[in-house]
Amino acid sequence: MIDGPVTQTELSGEARLDELLKKANIPTLPMVAQKLIELCKDDNANFSQFARVIETDQGMSSNLLRVANSAYYGLRNKATTLERAIRVLGLKYVQSISLGFHLATALNKFEAYGFDMADFWHRCVFRGVLARQIANHYCPDRSEEAFLIGLLQNCGIPFLVEAYGRQYAHLWHDCHNSQSSLFQLECELFKFDHVAASAVITKQWSLPDLLAQPIRNHHTRSKSQPSRDEKLQLGQIAYFVGTLSLNDPESLTKEDVSLAEYAGKVFGLDKSGLNKILQNTRQEFSSVSQLFADILPEKVDV
């Protein structure tokens, strides 16, 4: 951990950021996560390949059964096998939440330094589910990628908490500004921000560029109109989900105020449409949170 404030001249460039993050001991991904990433890159990967990887993790298998049997899916006949759970949930859904679970668990191993990790993951999982719900409306073929992007777009924060220590942790713990204001303040106080840190992490973990690029740019507003480009679509979702404040901020920026207008122009969602998206997000979150129970607060507030 680095003691004291970090000046603008002490660190520079991606190499120096790599050096900073080495102090945080970026964890090696579990073998299951590594195999899932490789399968995600293979367009020809099939149902049985994913099932064989997932079934090697007994805890994951039982958690998936809990999700499949949750009230959200309303099964008349309970799923009693992993294969049945995968068929109920869908292969792409299972691969995204399984990979997301292992990546989040790896990130959760850092020292908190006064940082509320359980609350952090509470918000990350919610953003992931919200991103998936927006994608279901906007680009349904990429809804699972949207979930992973929403879940992981702030993955640089725990690393910088570990690297910078309490000074950085207090920024996120004590400040009640909006997400946009917090990001601006982070850039002013520290040489490196969580977006830059997240970019290094996605590279080190070899995440597919379809995930990595929107994560790298989630605080950058792209064009305010619909797009057919998948990376741009996911980037637009990442921006909206990443900018949305999930608390009662003390200050708002023009960016915050214009989010509803952005959702209308890009996603075609009016106030009624946004409310429906949020209702669906609430329902799905209650189901998905069972998978992430080990890293979420005991009581989750949707």
C-alpha cells in the first residue's frame, strides 16, 4: 500500500499503473474462471462443455440450483440437477453469472481499509442486472455481456483501495456526491482513477474485447442515438448504468440530470419504460443475489 497522497509527478503511464497495481497483488483467477473465459471466446462452445466446467465447482452447482428454483422463475417442478438448472436458466445466462461470480469472488479478497466491500458488491450486482434488463430491450443478443460489464465496470475500485489505502477508501465511503461527481473528484485527487485500473485488470485477466472495451470507457458518453454496433451498444449501456447514482447524492451534474433524456434517445425508453425496466431489475436481482450471497450484505435493499 502507498502511504500519503500521490502527486501528479510520482506516477505516469500505463507501466506505472501496472507497477501500482502489482502492490495490490492482483489475484490469479481460479481455474474454473479461466476455462469459462476461454469458452466465452469460442463461438462453437456447446452446452456440455460449459456444464462439465461448472459441475467441477460443487458450490457453484448448488447455487445455480437455488437461482433456478427461486420464485423469479416459478417452476412447477423443481430443478434437481445441474443440467436441468442450465436448461431452465439458459446456457448464456449460466455462463455469465458463473463467470461473474468467480471474478467477483476473486476481487473480494482485498483488505477493505474502511471500505464497505459488501455494499460495493451489492451495487455492482444491481448494476449488472440493470444492464442486462436494458440490453434485453435494446440489444437482446448481448444481454449476458451487458450483465458482466455492469457487474465489473467498477472492478478497479477494490484494487485502488488496496493500493492507495484509507485515503482512497474514504473517497467512496464518506462522499455522497453522484457517480459523475465522484469520478471527477477521484481524477482530481489521484493520479489514476478506477477506469484506468479496470482497463489494466481486464487486460491482465484476458477478458474478451467485447467486455473490456465498454468497461474501459464506461464514464465516456458516446453518441446519443441508437446504434447497431455491438460494442457501441454495450458501451452506451455501460455509460448509463455506470453514471446512474444508487444513493441520494448531495450534488448532481448536468450529466446526471440528462440521463433520462439519454435513455429516451438511445434506448427508446420513456419514463414508463424505465419504470418497467427497474421493476424487472428488482425482481431479477432478488433471484441473482442468492448466487452472490457470500459477498453481499445479509440483507439486500433493492
